Amino acid sequence: MAILALRDIVKKYRMGDSIVTALDHLSITVEDGEFVTVSGTSGCGKTTLLNIAAGLERPTKGEVRFRNVALNKLKEKDLVLFRRKFMGFVFQGYNLLPALTALENVALPLVFAGIARKERLARAMQALELVGLADRCRHKPMEMSGGQQQRVSIARALVNRPKIIFADEPTGNLDTRTSAEIVAHLKEAAKRDRQTVVLVTHDSNIAGIADRIIYMSDGRLVDE
Amino acid sequence: MKANDLLVLANRNLWRRKGRTILTVLGMTIGTVSVIVLFSLGIGLAEWQRVSMEQWGSLNIITVSQAFFYPGMPEEERDKLRLLNEQAVSEIEAMPGVLGVAPAFTVGGEARKGRERGYLQLIGIEPGKMALMEFEPKAGRLLHDEDRYNVVAGAHVINNFMQLGRPGPAAVIGPPAGRDSLELLDQRLVLTLQNARGQKRRYTLNVVGILGPQFAERAHSVYAPLSLLREMHNFINQGAQPAQVHLVEPVNRQRDQAAGLQRVRRRERLELQYSFASVRTKSVEYTKQLGEELRQMGYQAHSIADQLEGIEQGTRTVQAVLGGIGAISLLVATIGIINTMVMSIYERTREIAVIKVLGASFSDIRGLFLTEAALIGLLGGILGLVCSFLLSLLINIYAGAAIGAGAMGPEAPPVRISVIPLWLTVFALAFSTTIGLIAGLYPATRAMRLDPVTAMRHY
Ligand SMILES: Nc1ncnc2c1ncn2[C@@H]1O[C@H](COP(=O)(O)OP(=O)(O)O)[C@@H](O)[C@H]1O
Ligand SMILES: [Mg+2]
């Protein structure tokens, strides 16, 4: 069963007087539990694709169906609920909050979901254990290496037990070995809980462990 | 997002930029201090004026007397003139806000006390009404119903008496000559009255009480039972054309001027008219209102509260000016908070986008920034309150002592020129928090509208 279906998506941006077409009649279906990577040259529209699939941006044209709900038609209020409940995010720049400890950062999505302190800290601790950083739970992001920070952010993406995880170049700032480790963590966790992963990467090694690799160019699919 | 999580997170964010937050809080502190202290000066001023007024007389008592007729008085005013008689007293007693009316006669005359001689201003009052009229003895007692020739003397009456043979003013005006008022207690005063027929009558009065220092306007009078004064009045008026005749029916035509007094209707002439009546009211507000009503009815009425009105008007103006000055510094502080919050949002654009992606709703974001701004306001308010109390204390110690000494002599207690009542404390905290909230409104709305996509794009 398809968890995510993008149908004939067009996304155009206005840049001053000119119009940029970031996605050009693009259609993708992602199956439940699938591990999909998206590759392509810089500026080909990968981030835009992820944003639209996650409901962070609305397509100019076309339809986004997530678990058979048309995300492009939902109100902001409902999109927030969808994100809290079903989605996890990993960013290229880690994007941890500098004021919070690793544990608090991981627990943050649960704060917004209104989960009580005791429970959310316990769940955050579990997620940290999953990425092997339980001993660093009291550290602030500034006190950790890039790889560790990204592992914390993976724990954060897992903490609300999402159905789908969107990761935009999560290893873009890391060396090859650390990158491989991180993606292995992600894949292991996802496979165990039958979570779907859509991961954008340049790295062909990483793309190699995917169930399916999608190549993009100029806002279109070129190959699968 | 739960309220306590919101508070914790907002507080955490606030202290990431300690220096800036402290400076902003300080701005708010100064704003709050200026509002509170300036307000407290206004309140202190009003309270001090009230206290000084109350030393002169009660704010709850109106003195009512018959209005004077004067030649050339407009007809409609003349028609309104009223007699202060038994009927009038019961009419006034029935007015709302009146606790009681004590009609009074006054008689003045020469009195002897042993070898001393002095002028006595004698006022008759129903003994049972003295307590209601806020008489307080500092020695001895007030009058009882059985008293006939017993009297109570004001604190300065003693200064009216001089050794025989020595010339001197009858009544002392200005600072008292400083004799101990208790000297008069249990003394006999012999008052001699003379009527129009030239007959003399002697009254021996026994001083059973001395009034306390409150109500300076009573200090020079001696208070006797009303029944005694009525008797004295009757004696004095024997054979006289009543002095008040022209009050009863005013002269209005030229040809009546000489014979005017004869035009008095007999019924009215014989009717008992009091010298004045004291009206005890429920509160200052009633005093002001009733004073106005009594004047409308055609009596003369005056009370300390009448002067209070004018003074309060002035005080309110002063308060408004002081409050306005405080409001300006508060406005500056408010702009400071807005500035800090807007800067903070610029710095945290990415962070805001991230938490939006992670599931923070519009109201979470707005709540977060509003809470931060309100916390700045509240902290400024609390700090401002503490500083205000200290400042108020200093003002009272230094400026208050100087003003007290200047107004009431060197031994006067220091005046509390700056007064911070509880309501001002509560108001200041609520107000500074509200200011913070208002200041946070615009930045919070901006934060709320930020595009979450910012988090995903890596620049
Ligand atoms: N907010 C925007 N305004 C204008 N153009 C944009 C905006 N976001 C993306 N683009 C353009 O859309 C295209 C695709 O961008 P993006 O999806 O970020 O590419 P990728 O992630 O593959 O590098 C690029 O040409 C980029 O310049
Ligand atoms: Mg990108």
C-alpha cells in the first residue's frame, strides 16, 4: 500500500521578474516501509520535493496524498497535527536548539504534542539509546561533534514514532565513515518499526543501501 | 503544548542573551519605578492634605445655619430663606446619609474663674449627641443627660482667661498662649449675662471635661447642655426685638425699611430658632453632597469637606501630570521590549522554523514569544516595585521630614509624602506584565508567520 503519492506535481517560484520551475510534472509513489533515496545535482528540486511531500509547502499544481489524505488541501492547523503524529525530520544542518541538552532536544517534538514531562523524557532517552548516545544526554549541542549532533537529531526524528521520516542530506556535512554509520542507524531503526524513509543524498554509497533510488534532474524524474 | 512547558521554555530562551535581557528588564524597571513613585507622591499628597484638614474639623460634620438676608438680595433667593427651627431639624434628620442632627444655641459673655476673667463662647448641645458629633475628651468626661450646669471646654479656652486688672484680648487668635488646658478641669466659671432690659443673671458653670486636640475649630468653645443654653437665650431675648427678625421676613420695599422689623409675622417671631445645627453624615461623600443640598434648600452650610473638594481637584491634576510623566518612561520601556523581541526573532528565525517543522502550532509560537515579553514586563515590574519601596522610604525620611517641619513646626512628625498602597502594588505588577504582553504582540505575530521551509533550506 502506498503511504505517499505525489501526482503530477508542479512547483514554480517567482524570482523577481522571472519564474523558476523547481518541480515539473513530477509523480512519485512511496510504499509503506520503503527506504527511498533521492539523488540529483544541486538545485534540481530535491528539497522542494521533500517539503511538498511533507506538507511544508503547497504545490502550484498537482496532488499530494499521504495515507490517502490530500495534504495540499489541508489547513495549516491540521498539517501541524499530521506532522506531530506521522512525520519525523532530519535536517542537513542538524538544527538542534543550542539552549537545550541532547535529551531535551530529542524530547522537543513531544513537548509540542503535549506529552507529560516524565513520559517524554523516558521516550527521548529510549531514542537516544537507539542511536548510541544515552551517555551524552546532558550535553548541549555545542559540546558534541557533528556526527553526534546528527545522531541526536535522528533520535529526535524517531521520538514520536512517526510513520515516515524525511531526511534532507543528513550526511552532507560529515565524513564518509560517520555518514555510513548514521544512515545505518536510521535504516536499522526504520526497518525495526516498519517506518518509511525518504532520504536525499549525493553519496552513492549511502544510496546503495536503499530499497529504491530515485534520480532527479531539473525538477523531473530521470531514473529509478 | 502545556502551559508550564511554555513557561519553562520561554524562561530558558530569555536567559540565552543575559546582557540584553537584563538591560531590557532594567528599562522596564525604570518605567515602573517612575510610574509607582510619581503615583505614590500624588497619593501621599492627597492623604497629607486630608490629614491636615481633619485636624481642623471633622469631614463628616456639616454646620448648618440660617442664611443671612441682605438688602438688595434677589427675590428668588430671598424666597428660599429658611428658618432653622425644630421642624427644619427633623427635616434634615430625615435626609439620606444623615446619621444625626444636633441643634445648637450659642451665647457669648464675660466669665470669671477665680481671680481671672475671660470671654466665653458657650455652645449648647444635647448631651446625648456629643459622641455622635465626634467629641472626644482628653480629660474628664463628656456631658450626661442629667448635667445642668456642667460644661466641657475646648483645649484652648484656658488661654482666654487673664488675671483681673490686666488688660488683654478676649479671645486669642493664632498660636495659643500655651497654658495647660487641664488647668480648667473641675474649675468653676461664673458667667454673667445681661438682657435688653438691663437685667443681669449669673450662671455658675462647672468644667467636667476638656476636649482633645482634634478639630481645632472647637478648641475655643465651651460646650454646655442645650437646655441651659435655651434658658440663657430666652433670658437674653427678653424685651428685645429678636436679632434674627430680619432673617424671618426680609425687607423688600423701600418704605418698609424703617418699619421692616414690625412686619415680622408673630408666629415666626415666637418660634424657636437655633443658632446653628451640626449634621453628622455617613461619609465624606455624603458630606459634600448634603452640603450642596442644604444650600439648595436655602440654608447656610459649610464643612471641612467643602474645601477638600477644591483641594482634591488640584491634587487630581497634580496626580495626572505626575502619572503622565511616568507613562512616558513606561512607553520608552515598552519600545525597548518590542525592540528586544524583534531582534531576538531575527536571530532565531531558523530555530522558529525548526520548531514549526517539529510540530509547534501557531499558538505555541505566539505563546512562546508573548510569554517571553510578559516575563520581561513582570520582572521589570517586580524589580521596579522593590526599587520603588526603597525610593519611597528615602523620600519619606528626607523630604518628608523637611516638609513636615516646614508645615507644622520643628517637632512635627515627618510627613509620609510618598504612599504606596496595596492596590498600587498589584496594579503595577499587572500593568507591567500587560505592557510586556502588548509589546510582545507584534513580534509574536511575526514569529508565528515565519515560513517553516526556512528550516529545510540550507544556506
Ligand atoms: N523560495 C524559493 N524562491 C525561489 N526559488 C527557489 C526557492 N526555493 C527553491 N528555489 C529554486 O528552486 C530550485 C530547486 O531548489 P531545491 O529544491 O532547493 O534544490 P536542491 O535541494 O535539489 O538543491 C532551485 O533552482 C532554487 O533556486
Ligand atoms: Mg537541497
